[in-house]
Amino acid sequence: MEITYLGHAGIHLATGTSRVVIDPFISPNEHARAAGLNLASLDVDDLLLTHGHEDHVADAPVLAARAGVHVIANYEVAMWLQGKGAHAVLPMNHGGVLHRPYGKVRMVNAVHSSTLPDGTPGGNPAGFIIEAEGLRIYHAGDTALTMDMELIGRYWTPDLACLPVGDVFTMGPEDALAAAEMLECDRVLALHYDTFPPIALDKDRKLRAQAAFAEIGKELIFLQIGEQITA
Ligand code: NI
Ligand code: MN
């Protein structure tokens, strides 16, 4: 599976058969545009949205309107997109699992908030565990460190955990290390940092966090926007 960092909390997963995009934030993100990304050339089959905040759903109405795209989100966010002309929505809620052509999508807890950009209540925020090609990828959404991660580690140990590390609105890189331990996950992809001044991480803090991960045999990965890794 190829995983491409789309900037902010956005990732693109390419399996042999499907393209899964989570929380794309490209057109309003100057860093993503500077890296050469654009919505028109983004290949999407399933569009997964963790919660209703602008920096996670801004590009969703345009992508969701495309023929063939299925939106997977909580009921409130899914209905909001349906009202904006989404082609197909698959609403779900925490604890549920959807079976998709490439595998399974499980919705899990996140500790955060979820109001939509126009003030519509966005339900409760979530993370996703995507199971495909024998691998489990966890996208935590926006969240604090939470004991739910221990539950995920115990029952659905991820091969790769995509965790927010920008602090202020989510956990920071130090808590991400504790999250990796609870998740029993050796490979963490950093998300939700550097997009806006309040969540900028200085280079030293990134290096210190990476060293702390390495000390316990784990890896904290910071990708350039548009860069790929293989899971
Ligand atoms: Ni948020
Ligand atoms: Mn956010």
C-alpha cells in the first residue's frame, strides 16, 4: 500500500484496487499548493472525514460531488455533505465497521470537537482504522492522547499510525510517543503540524521527538507534502 502525505492531516492510501483519501486540505492550504498538489488531479474512490472542522472538510464538497466517490463520515458530517450534492454517502458512527471493496473501515473515538464550517453540529469527532491488504492503518483524526489508544493497540494493532503532533489543538509529539506505546505501533506518521503558526513545530522539537521514538525502537516520520511511503 502506498501512502502519500497531502499536507496537514490529509493522507492518500493507494491499494491495488482503490484510492482512499482522508481529510484532504489542499485548495485552502498554501503549503499543499506550493508543493504542487491540486484537487483536480487527486484520485479518490472513498473520501473519509474524521470530523467537521474546516481544516478537514474544506475540500470535501468538491470531491464528494464527483461521480463514483463515496463519503465515509459520521452521520452528521455525511448528511451535511449530502445536502451539498455528494454523489454517495456512507454514514457510520463510533464502534461500527464498514466493508468496502478493499477491506474494512472502523470508526473509533477521538477526543476533540466537530462543528462544521457553517455552524452546523458535526457530531462527535472520530479516527479510522483501515484494514486492507493484510495491513491496518490508523488515522487518529484530531485528538488528545486517550486511553482508547490502548484499546486499539490491544485489539486492532496498527502497522502504521497517523497521529496529530502539532500541539495546541491536538496532542503534541511527546504525547504521540505515549500513543505509539499504547497502540503497540512502531511506525508513526506525523500529521497536523506546521500548517498554521499556532501548530508550527520547531526543528529541535521534531528532532528530539524522533530521538525519543528511536530510543524505544520506534520511528516518527515527517514527510514532505506529496512524499510517499509504503506500508
Ligand atoms: Ni479539528
Ligand atoms: Mn484540525
